[in-house]
Amino acid sequence: MPLPRMMLVVTGDDFGYCSRRNQGIVDCFQAGGISNVSLLVNASAAKEAAELAQRHNIPIGLHANLSEGVPVCPSLRQASTLVNPQGFFHGKMGVRHVLQRGQLSMEQVELELRAQVRLFQDLTGHLPYHMDGHQHVHILPEVREVFAQVLSDLRIPYTRVPVEPSVHSCTWLPPHLRSFYMQVEKDALDSIPVFRRYGIRWPDVYLGLSTMGQNMSIHNLKRALQRALAAGSSDNTSSTTSRPVDPIVTAELMVHPGYPSDPHEGGCGEGPDDFSCSVDRLHEVNVLRDPNLLAFYRQYRIQLCTFKDL
């Protein structure tokens, strides 16, 4: 049976983080390496990013942020459960610990999410067509219910469900990362019935946890995409016709391209983190726009697209 076609959304996360990240993402988009971006509206270069997206006609969604930097909603910047005594979000692991202790107000989470959508509209002139979570905060227990309600109310149709089958076989990942990714997968699986109840949609396949930074290579991307296509082939057969249909697998590949941040410039209020300053960002730019990868897309009938095309 022939492999199905794939509609692949390649999303550049953290658009707006800094000017160097913005430029790397734009260069990657123009080279055909990504097809979509996710904007951090509380980041230092968010306004510039929105202007670049408009200038270059880059499809753009919202990267909802509850973990890094400063809230958008003014009333939540002091004495709220979302921030520490210094007025910053609790961090990637900190927000999870506060939530586990039952100390995160879902009313305040909703206020901040709605404020970020409003700011996105102010910056871009339209609602986001998709909305996901920075550091996967949108799938956390309790948060996912509020997140789904906001998307449903505002008719934002698409989100991200980061369940990546290949993560289980990624023995090269350091133990702390593998443990975090396994927790992300559990939270994502638990989010599926919530998102379904609210009518939220997402692609068939998610990729990206196992191919971040130096773990991104043409070999690793090809392997992940071929597995997704093979799984789609076995799942998409017609019971009403004697010849195979031409099935389509939809997928999202999460990526973080960009030029390394200046240590003293960018971020969401506290300066850029080590991840953004590392050469991993440039490495992703170079892999994603490599002619060999783009040729692989053509060979395997993988069409880069945006959420609106799904």
C-alpha cells in the first residue's frame, strides 16, 4: 500500500522573544523551512514580530505564556498567584509546583489568557487561528479546562496536543529531559477528552520534543516523519472500495529556529534564557532550510501548510 500524503504544519515557536530570534524565524520561513509561527505577546520583540509576520505574510498564532516573564494583565503583576515575589511568572517547573500545591487561581489564569488574546489582536489585527502553550502550560491539570473554555468562547479552532510516539525510544535524551517529556505526554493525553468536549481540533500527529536543538538532524526528522506516514498508511484504509484511497495524515512539527540571543537583550522581562542564547537555535535554522530536507518533503509528498489548510 502506498504511503499517504502529509499536510505538515512546521511551527516556529517563541516568535517575538528577541530581534535575533525573529530574524532567524523569518529567514527560515522565506527559505521554506517553516510554515507557521507562534507569538509570545509578552516578549520584548513581540511588536516587531507581529510587524514582520504582516510584512512577509507569515501565518501566526498565539503562544500562551504562564511560565516566563511578566503577565500581560496589569492587575496580575503584583500579589497574584501567577507570579513570585519579584513579579515574574514562576518558571517552567515552578508553575507546575505551584499548581500541584493547589495555589494557582484558575480565575487569574483565565484573566491572563484572555488578556494575551486581546494583546495578540492589538498587535496583529485579528484573532489567532491557533493557540498553544509556552513550555506546554496549556495541557496542565485544571489549566487545560480554562484554556479550552477560552478557545471555545473565542472560536479559536486549533491547539497543540504534544503526544509524540517516538519519545519513548529516544534513549539518547538525558534522564531529566526524558522524565519531563513523559510527564508532558501524560498531561497531553489527559487533555484530549477536555479539548474534544469543547470542539477544539489538532493535527493527527505531533513531532518536536525528540528533535529539539542538537537532537534535530535530517536523519532524525526523516525517521520521525516516515514513522508518522507509515502509521497513517495502516490507519487509513477504505472498507467500501476495492482500491486504496489516497489518505492524508495531518501533522505539526514544533521547532525553535533563530539566531542566538544576545545575553543582555530579549526575553519576556528577565532576559533571554540559556536555550535562546545557545547555538542550538542556529543549528535548527540550518537543518530546517537544508535542501536535502526540502527534497525529502517533495519525495514523500509532504506539503508544508498552516492550520487554516487542515
